[in-house]
Amino acid sequence: MIVRNVMYRPVRTIITVLAVAIEVTLVVIVVGLTSGLLLDVAKRTEGVGADIMVQPPSASVFMAFSGAPMPISIAGKLKELEYVQAVAPVLVQFNSVNGLDVVYGIEQDTFRAVSGGFVLHEGTELQSANDILVDDVYARSKKVRVGQSLHILEHDFHVAGIVEHGKGARLFVLMSTLQEMSGARDKASIFFLKCDRSDHTAAAMDEIRQLLPRYEIRPLKDYISLMTSSTLPGLGAFINVMIGIAVGIGFLVIFLSMYTTIIERTREIGVLKSLGASKGYIVEIVFSETTLLCLAGVVSGIGLSFLLRTAFLKLFPSLTILITLKWILLAGLIAVLGGLLGACYPAWLASRKDPVEALAYE
């Protein structure tokens, strides 16, 4: 009976299922995008190969927001520490033209000493002030080739080479060039440090804290655990707002669908109650139909999420969308609970109907 009731109005059923599917997809894709972004940034930063990174006081783990407040002369002092083998100062700039990208200004020798150097796919390393290196993911997504001009940061760069991804940023220029462009002469945003031995990391961090007591000193091996939605101001609130919107969509659609269903089936409810159906039985029917609609929407939403993920990755290869079982289950639970909440008033309304009035209803 429940299945027949649901299929009695197929168009309304399809619209309801689709609305719940959109609710689930919205939660899964939004969380997947943010989680994927954080994980991608963390993995690329760890890929630099450093053991420790040093940032100015109160700096965010998101280096694009750190600016360039540190004198580059600090690198010399860090290099003199007992357990430090190499120090690579990096100037970080955020580019918002033709996408959102982080640009590293590097000294090639010091960056090579810490990271082990780039793996070149095409072209050469940086040779002149206007040269830029792009990683293979950026080159593929933006259709960039060696030798062409690339306009970023209000400047035309010459693409000198394409390198393997995973060395922090996707774009690399000489530090001196980026310092001149950003007005940050003799400044750096971050220092990457390589210890003489990995088990000396803790001792090296103690030395750095004595030298720079107010600075942010973080081990790179723990960087992934630091990259959460709570570390970027406003990101957690944004996710919660999107989840709230998704729940609102499911609540309103289920409410409207079940309310109109109850109005249409007034006589049917009167017949059931005249045959001895209790209020609890009527409520159970309404909730059972709602659950069936929500479950169909959840399954459709999961499929739609993977379909959209595939489409997004084909259109934007540099994106990382992380779909996890945890958030699939949470999105499904949110959809079902929101739907049941939306069905509460229609269920109560149905249970309160007088059988005599319901049978006389036209």
C-alpha cells in the first residue's frame, strides 16, 4: 500500500526524490570540495620535503594568507643552528586572475637543497627574471605549454618549464622577481627547514623556539592534521550554512509533498479510521512513505554526487573532491531526519482527522 501511495502521483514523487537528491549532493559536494582542497594543499606542502616550517607570529597554516613579514636574513641565523642542514626561504603570493592559485617565489639553490629539486617534464628550470615554472596539473588544466606567455599577478611571464606536481605550489618564480612585484624586498613568507636527521626534528624545533620565541614553528609531518575547516576563518561556518540550506530544502519539499498528499487522501484516511485504524497507524503510514521517498532521494543523491565529481574533474583537473563514506552516511542521515521533520505536521494533521468529516469530504 505504501509503495502504491507513493507512485500514485509519479510526477510529485519524482520531484520530491530529486529535491532530496539535490540536498544530499549539495552536502557531499560542498564538504568534498573543502576537504579535497585542504588535503591537496597539505599533501603538496608536505611534498616540499622539509622537516620544519617557520612562519611569523600568529600566521595561518594557510600560507597564502601569511603575507611577507619576515626578514630574509633570518634564514642565515636558522642555518647556523646545530641540527639544521638547509633552509629555503619562500615568498608566497595569492593569484586570483584566471583562477585561484598560490605562487612561490623561490631561491633555486636553497629550495633544491630542501626539496631535492624539481622533476622536469619539459623545458628548463628558472633562468631569467621573467621565467615561471608550472606543474603538470596546472599545465593540463590551463592548457599551458613551454615557451608561451602566462599573465598572472599583472605580469607577463615566460613559461620556462613544466614540472612534476607536489612541491608546495603549482607556480614558481624567482624570489627576487616576486619581491620586486609585491614590494617585499628582502622579505619572506615562510622558511622551510631540512634537518640533518629526521629524528632531530624535535631538537631543532626547540632551538628555533629559543631563537624565535614568538614565531609559528610547525613540523611538516603533522601538517595534514592541522588542515581542518576550523583552521581557515569562516570555512566551518560556510559548511554549516550550506548544510543548513540543504536541510531546509529537504524539509520544505517533504512538508509540501506530504501536506498535499494528506489533503488529497482525506477520504482514504476517513475510511481507514472508520475501519478501526488508530492515530499511530496513520502516523506510521505517513512516516513510512516519507522514509521511502527520502531513501530513494539519498540513493539518487549519492549517484548524482559521483557523477558531478567526475564531470568537475574533467572540466577542472586541478580540483580535488574528496567523497568519503563518513559524509555519505551523514548526508543521508541529514536528509532522512530533515524529511521526517518535514512530515511531522502532515502526519499529525492526518491523525487528527475526524472519520465522519473525512468520509463526507469532497
